[in-house]
Amino acid sequence: MSFSRWLRATSEHYLMVAAQEKVAAKYHVTPPRPPRGAEVFWLRIYVPAYRALPWRVRSAVMRRLPGSHRRTWTKGEKPRGPAI
Amino acid sequence: MAQRIVVIGGGAAGIGAAGAAKGADPAADVIVYTEFEDVGYSPCGIPYVHGKEIPDFQRLFLATKEAYAQQGIDIHYETRVAGFDTSAKTVSVEGEGDVPYDKLIVCTGFNYAPTGVPGADLGGLYYVKNIRQAMDWDKVLDKTRTAVVVEASPLGLEMVTALCHRGIETHLVDPDAWALAVATDPDIAGPVQDSWVQAGAKLHFNTTLQGFVGDGTVRAVATSAGEIPCDLAVVCTKKQSNTELARAAGLRVGSADGLIVDEQMQTSAPDVWAAGDCIEVPHSVTNIPIQGLSGSHAYAQGKVAGTNAAGGQRRYQPVSVPWGMVAGDWMIGGVSFSETLATALGIPHVVGTAEGISRARYYPGVEKVRVKLLAEPGPLRLIGAQMVGREGIKERADFLAMAVRTGITIHDLATMENVYSPPIGALNEPIALAAQALLAGLRS
């Protein structure tokens, strides 16, 4: 597994667990279990650090990762004004 | 001389690609290699045959083998491709040797993510994929008293529902806090989970799979909450791109672990296209590549790849991923982001939720429809939606996907026109009610 793939997969996993904690609290349902071992680093240090960054910065980092989004994807032209 | 277009894989993407290639260039020699006994069936229908909603597997086939032959598509069944060489432009086929191609389309699909636990090689572990194996497993289900479904993925939700319908004592083991947590929020998944419990299912959320226990055949599933005795385990882990051949051939792979393609489905190698679960495509809201979409995405991507490989012109668009399914007694669905996923990625958003009805309030069969809309703060463009109800979910998800793609705002949705006809639509459209609730929330 490439480093970028590992980073994205691991990051996504713990960001999802942290999000479940937040959303579970909002809807008064059972949250994920508390972190253990290395999970503590990801959930109590990495996730708050990620959240502290502005979305524009996070988005810019994600867009720099290798992927299909860096190839050509043309936005369709949309006609303006009334149809007839 | 006719060009030779070789397709590796006979799933939705492969068959879509082959048909489109033949349509764009009827003179082309189109060859499909599949390691399976059949092509052109709907694997997505398998859980519903297991659940007895569909009476037999034959209904899942879209066309006969003769029909593909009559179209001029040369399908080599039970034939394994061992590799391909993009410099020599050959495909290495077991039993056939090196087969030259002019254009190649890679549609190698997905594999289930390995569970990585002891006992993964035991018998009695069912991976839903191939229809012939599903026919055999269906006979096993006749004798199954207790089954464990591993992970509440989309397939996992369908299989829990199917096994409950079949009267099998069904356990669901999932590491997340609620069902399909990657796509849904707890207020959407909650009714589904309640209906499963009413049907006799045992739900084990926040529970980690630790192993499969047995002597040759699984007899229990070991979890962080203890052992669950069973006759069968259905493994429904995440779909991972099957890119083994393509990686070996030097094709580039992106951060979502799918083959990198452009809007024409062309890969990083000349004269090689790819489509379906083995590729990644950008999300229309974030422009971040994602992988593991639906059969309709795979088929549409296959058609784009096939048309372009044959010399035509067709473009694919970034995706906003409308989805929907029957789970338990409910239909659930949505588009793009749930609250949970938007929170995970840290995407700024505002939320509006409302409960409407599917028909006129006095019309027999009227059902509640809960709609949740997510929008970006400020301009209030729609970026996601979630729904739960008993009818009209799929159509709303499709509509909302177009709304996301075209940049429609919550203001637009709050004032949308809607069909009013007592048997099929209420005076107030639930989507409009959710948009109005979001605006009211912002005002207060």
C-alpha cells in the first residue's frame, strides 16, 4: 500500500470514528467505544489537529494527492436565459 | 482491417464497454474475457433471491449467451487473464497465449476487503458475488438456522434484511456505532435498526470482528463482545478496487486505491481505458476521488470507456452518488454527504430536517418521509441529503443528485414546485419542507 493510500485510509477511518462521537451525542445514541492504544493518538491528537485547519487548507492538501481528479474533467457548459 | 478491442471483465462495466464499443464501431472485433461462467446478470439482485422476494436466479440474467454472440461480442467464459503488456499491446490469456489488442478496456471490478482475522480460510464464509456460487449458497441457506453478517455495508444491510425475511436467526456485527455509518446518520438508520430487531435480528454495533471459529467450517464468529455461534457467516466488508493486473502492467493508481482515469475513462497508459469498481472518479462537491460506487455507475462508465476506445466521443462527469435501498421495513437513501461524513471531513455545513408525507394525508397507504438536507453556509448550495420512508425515496435521491450537480440552493428547494396528486404526492413536498426548515433555523 502506498503512503498516500495508507494516510488517506487511516485518516478517513479515525475522522469517521470521531464524527460518529459528535453525531451520536447530537442524536442521543450510543457513541463509538473509547479509543485504546494507538487509537488515542489518532482520535485525541490527529483529529483535533485536522479540525483546527481551515477547510481550504485541508482541501488543498487532499487535492494534491495523486488521483483521477488531477486528470481532465470538463465542466459542462450551461445555457443561460429562457429555453425558448 | 478491423480494430481489436479487448475487454477484461464481464461485469456491468465490462459488458457496458463491450456493447458501446460495438455500437461505436460495428466493424471492430470485440473480445471479452471473464473468469466466470456467466456475464450480463445483476449481482445486485442476489440478496433479493435469498430473501425470496425474487423467485429464482434466472430472472437476474439480462441476456442470453447467444444474444451477445449475435451482437458480435466474442465472450471467452471461464478464461483467466494473467497480465497485459501496454508496450507490446498484448494480453496474456491462460490457454490462449499472448493475444494482441489495438485498444484495451480494464474492468476487473472489486474484491472484498480482507477481514485480516484468524479463520478467514474456513468453509461456511459466504462472499456474495458470483451467481453460480449464490445458487449453491441458496441451498445452504435452506438448512441455516443462525447466520452472522459481518459489517453493515450496503450489501450487509441487504443481507440482514434478506436473512430475516427467510426466517434465519441473523446477527449483524459491525465496528461502527450504527448501520452504514459511512453513508447514513443515526436518525436515518434508527428506524431500519428498529425494524430489524422487530424481525428478530440481533445487532452488535461497536463490535470488532476477531476471528472465525471452527474446524474446517465456521461454527462461531469471535468478536470483541464474545463468540456468536452460527452455521454461516456472510462477509460484507468494503469493496476494494481489483487493480492487481493493472498495477503489474504499470498503470497508475490514486489515493482512493482505484485506477486513475480522465473524463473519457482513459488510464495513464496509451490505448488503455478502465471502468467500474477498479477505478476512482472525482466527487462533484469536493473534487476528491472516490471508489466503490454502484452498478449503474459501473455500467455508465463502461459505456463511456467502450465508446471512446472504439473511436467515439463520450465524457463522464464527476459523481454526486445518489443511493437508495430497502433495509428492514424501510427505504433509505441520499446523495453525497451525510452529517456524519461532512463532520468527518470537516466540511462546513448547515442542516435542515423535516418530516413530510408521501401521498395526500387522507389517501390510503400514505407514509411519512423524513428528509434531511445539508448545504454549504452562505450561498446555501445543496451538498448532501438523507432520507428514510417507505416510498418515493429513490426518485427524490435522483432529483437531489441533479440538484447537487447543478448547484441548486436551499432557497430554490424551499420554493420548488411539486406534483400534487392524492395517490402519488402530497400538497407539501417533503424536500421543500426540509429546505424551509433549514432557512427557518438560520433565521432563528
